[in-house]
Amino acid sequence: MSSNNTADSPLASSDSGSNFFQEIFISFVALSSLFIGLCLVRWLVQRNARRPRRHASVPEKFSTGGLDSAAIAALPTFPYRECGSDNKSDEENIGSSMECSICLSAVEEGEILKVLPECMHSFHSDCVDLWLGGHTTCPVCRIQVLGSMSTASQPSQVEMVPSPVVDLEGRP
């Protein structure tokens, strides 16, 4: 009576024991991976919650703001006129037209332009009015539009005061 039943052999019992340990090991690795993954997700959520938003409003004391409407209205304006357009043919005027650097469209004859006095750059009046409502600099060269006038009206942050010379040994 030969026994072909592998369940009774010693190899079969050690196989079932190793399967048990493999299942425990795989379960341990799976649970550990799940725990580490949940910790990582929680850390990322907390990190993003602490990061400042790009679209968040800037506190007023840090806001650069723009020029007030009276200062914008005081800037000089003029109607655009192409130089020499009366004396040149259409072929000679090609490429000589001016372009507004803000809206990127060509400036047409008779449109009202506004010139910035510090740098002499000019733009469509409506375009530069909108720009200066949020900025105090030229859109092209970034120079302060009002130049020294804007800083002269503000008090200086640093005041130079001569300090008396004191001799630590008591000599004059």
C-alpha cells in the first residue's frame, strides 16, 4: 500500500507552514504600505494647506497699487499723426506705423495717445490709464511714471542725524 497522499508527508506540512508565514508577511507589507501611503497623503494635504495661495489677496500695506485717477488724468495726451504721411506713398509708409505696447495693436491716425513724461514712451490713452491704475511704472522700461514727484511728496524713511562723539575714557 503505497501512499501517494502528499498531505501526510513531512514536506507538505512544512509547505503549509511557509505558506502561512508568506501570507502573514504579505499582509504585513500591504498594511505597512497602506499606512505609509496614508501618512504621505496626510502630510501633502497639510503642506498644501499651509502654503500661501497665489491668487490670495495681498494685504493692503503690501499692495503696490497704482496711481490715483487725478495723476493719471494729468499726464499729457496728443492725437497720433504719422510723420510724413502726406508726402509719402502707401508703399513708403509700410512698416512705419506705431504699435501700442500694452494692447499690441497698431495706432491709427487720430487716436489719442498718452505720453509718460519720465521716459517719453507713449500708449493708447485708455490702455495706459488701465495699466497705471494698478502700476506706478512704465509698462516698457519700468521707470517710475511720476519720477521724483512721487517720492518727493513722501517722507523719507531714513533720516540722517549726526551723532555726538563720546569718549569712553572721559576725555573731551
